[in-house]
Amino acid sequence: MHAGASYIRDNFQIGLGLYALEGYYGIPGYAQRNKPVHSHTGVWTPVYEAINTRSYAHAWQLESTLKPKTGLISEIKFNYRGELSDDRETLGRYRVNKFDSHRHAIRSEIVQEFSSFWSGTSGFDFSFLRLNGEGDRRYIPNNLSREGGLFTLHSIDLNPIAVHLGYRHDWVARRTLSDPTYQRSRGLAGGHLTARDFSLQHFSGDIRYSIFDIAYLQAIFSHAERAPGVNELYAGNVHFAMLVEGNGDDRLNKERSDSYELSVGIKHDGLKLSATRYRSFFKNYLYLAHTGISRSGGFLVKEWRASDTEIQGWELEGGYRYDWAVNCYVTLNAFADLVKNINTSDESMRKWAEGDYMPNLPTSRYGIAVALQFKKFFGSADFDRYLRQRYLGKNINMEPAMPAYSLLAGQIGYKMSIKRYELVYFISGNNLLNVEARPQNSILKYLAPLAGRNISLGLKLLI
């Protein structure tokens, strides 16, 4: 549920929003709630129960903008968001863990107009998150995180050349809190749960050259750094929703990446074509690795590790739109994504455990989509083809490739107006071919495929 109100003037506006969510999801897997016991009098029988997750969230958000009548500053923005969440994992009806999170975040921006061709945005943001848990099977201790940052982004438009430059500096603090009820696993389990502080640098720059407003050539470079999350640092027990026993490592360092991207495109009348080549080089790429161990209950033991990795690929897109009357048109779009993730580390453990490529990666894919609008009627169809993975890694043992599959989705609908309101009736369907689809990057691919053919009927009221 969403609700909001706003007050808008020529040089000032403010809005308040409220948000509430309840979710209840089943995980296609089962686990033991009772732990193995030794008995001289009888046979211990394990009891497997269904895994479910339940979540509740309530949030409130304030957004405001001031437009001062000055030549240098065009807008001053201030936003605040607060959120209370309750996330649970259950086995059958038994709650094995529960996490209450308290999050507060503020952000302020100043939009600047230095000249007719030079504009910029500068500001800061700060967030605070406290996570408190309960339950006898929790996978992370009570903790808090503080994150703050300063940033600036500038755009210089000297037609036909446009340049964008950005810089950001972040400070991140991770802390565990006193938690005598938390029971860690026998593995690494976050080490000594040491307090960690990180200083992060980010830089981005791109240059775009436009050719007669019908074509462009663009080059992008970015340097980014990421601090490990609380799961990556401090996790130390069974995470039922992921079907693993995850072990954090409080010694992990920040992840760094340098990315390069080159794009070319054409846009003329209703035709759009583009091609992008990208390469990213990671230092201390953070990933969840197999250990080759499994505990009672059937869950694999995994550890958060860091190592060097390269990600590269292509993105190809094309589209055409034809209008023959007012509010009557048809569009045709096609795309292809080709991706490869390469192990560039010399670590013997990494090569033994994961091989030459990272396991569980998304596969390359291509697709085509068509959409039709005829006055108040509309319809669309999307066909995506997911290829068999060629670049296989290891999960200690060699990773098997999932079969290729195709997904077809579609929707038809009708719009009508009642006074100042708009009603939208629609029927939509996913996996209309009812194929067995097991994504290579799914943690559940061996247990369950994606949902089969499913049809939805809907009604939207736009106020």
C-alpha cells in the first residue's frame, strides 16, 4: 500500500509518502528443524519441513525542493527516508530466525548552472542501519552500519561533444553488537567479528560525440569501490532462504573495479540501433565460494572470499516504431547480451575451487519484443532465448551446464476513462510455452525450475 501528499509552488515543493508491505513467499526446498541426537534406545528420525519467508515493512519518506532565484543555483533538494522492517524465515510454522531492521537515510543535493553549457549536481548523503535478531538458528549477529558520502557530478555540453565527470567519496563503518543469544556455526563464521571501517573512492567519466543528431560514439571509464556487507563480514550460520550455511570473513577488504565501455548508436525517425562493448577488472571481487563440506540437514557450507576477476561482454539493441494515426503505433525491439566472467587470480585455492571461470553465471541470451497500441487497446509479446552456458566454472567439482530454454510472455489490455479517473483492464501470461527453465545463475536450479505457464488478470485504477 502506498499513500502520499504534496504541496507545490513555483519555487518550492514538498511531498510526504507512506509505504507498507507484507510478503509471504515459499522457497522450493526443505530443511531439518531438529538437530541429530545420539540415542542408545531408539533410531533418530530427521524431520524435514518446508522453508518459507515472511516480511513486513513500513516506510515514510519526505522529499523537498527549493528553487532559489539565483543564477548559479537552480535547485536545492533534501530527502529523508525512514524504514522499519521485520524479516523472518520459518520451517513449516516454526520461526527459526527473525530480524528487525531500523533504517534512516538523508540526502541533499544542490543543482548548479555555471553557464549555458556547464551544469552540475553536488551533495551528500548519510544512512544508518541497525539490525537486531532473535531465534535459535540466526545466521548473523546483531549489528549496525553507518554510511556517508560526498559527491559531485558535472555535465559539459559543447555540441557535438558532451562530457560527464563525477566523483564520490564514501565512509563506511560496520559493527557487531553484544549478542549473547547468538550461536555461531563451526566454520569461519565471521572470524572474531572485528569492527571494520572503510574509505571508498569513486570516479566516472564519459565523452560522447554526436554525428548530425542521427548517430553517436561514446566512451566511458569508471573506478568504483565497495565495502563488504554485514553478511560478507559476519555471517555464520544456516541461511535457509539461500539453502546454504554462509560464513563471513571479518578480514575481507574492499572490492575495487575499473570498467571500460565503448558504445556506438544510430537513431533516425523510428529506427534505433546500438552496440556496446564493455570490460571490468575487479580486485578483491567478493563472492560466495564452496568449501566442499556439508553439515547435517543437507546444507552446503560456503565462505565469502575475495579474488581478482574480469567481466566482459557485448550488449546489442535494435528497435523500430511506426505510427500510422494518433495513439496508434507498433514497436519492434530486439537485443542480445553476451557475457563472460574470467578468473584472473593466480591463487591455487581459487583455481582448484572455482576453475577458470566463475560458476553460477548468467548465460548469454537474445530476444525480440513487439508491442501494439490501437487507441484504447494495447498488447505486447516478448520472446527471450537463454543459451547453454559455454564458460563453465567449478563448485569444487566441474559445474554442469543447464539446458538452453526459451521464455514467451504476453499481455493484452484496454484503457477506459471514468470522469477524471483511468481504468486499465489487462490479462498477462508468463512462460506461455510452459518450458522447463533452470537458469544457470539460480541457487535453486537443481531443486526447482522457474514457474510454468501462469496467467494473471488485473485491474488498475489511476487517480
